[in-house]
Amino acid sequence: MDFIIVLSTAGNIDEAERIAEQLVGNHLAACVNIVPAIRSIYRWKDAIQRDQEVLMIIKTSRDKLANVEEMIRSLHSYEVPEVISLALENGSEAYLKWFKDSLNL
């Protein structure tokens, strides 16, 4: 199974929770960890921005990535929400079984 971790930021905890609940509720993510109060510094429209954000760590599979991205875009307040993925290299057998079952795979 080709599991991945998707990283996405949100402007506040309510938005992150709303997105996370939809992803998990629709079996697009096995789990979403929400990390509050991160500080992001980035370039947007030719200016350096500094914002307080919330990080979502989304556990899913590569075959669900397009649907995950579509759902994030549909629920997100940002014009260009972050959706980047990283390969999940290893995990305990029991955890990966739970992961697969949670995604209805």
C-alpha cells in the first residue's frame, strides 16, 4: 500500500477541525493531527507575510490524494491552500493495518 502524509495549513483551529472532520468522515484520511499556533513566514503577492497558522498532518494513501486535495480546496478559506505530500516509508504492522482499514482499502 502506498501511504502518504499530506501537510496543509489553515488560518485557524475551527477551519482545520472542519476540514479534518470531513476528510476522516469521508474515509479520505485515517487521521488528521492538528498542530495549533505555528508561525509561518512566506512570500505572497510580492510581499513577505508573517501569520499565525494551524498545521494539519493528514494520513492518507496516494490513490486518495486527488480527492483529499479537492476537499481541502472546497472547504478552505485560502486562495491557494497548501497541499503537499510525503511518502510514508515505514510503520508498525498493526498501525498500518489500522491505517488501511480506516481508509476502507
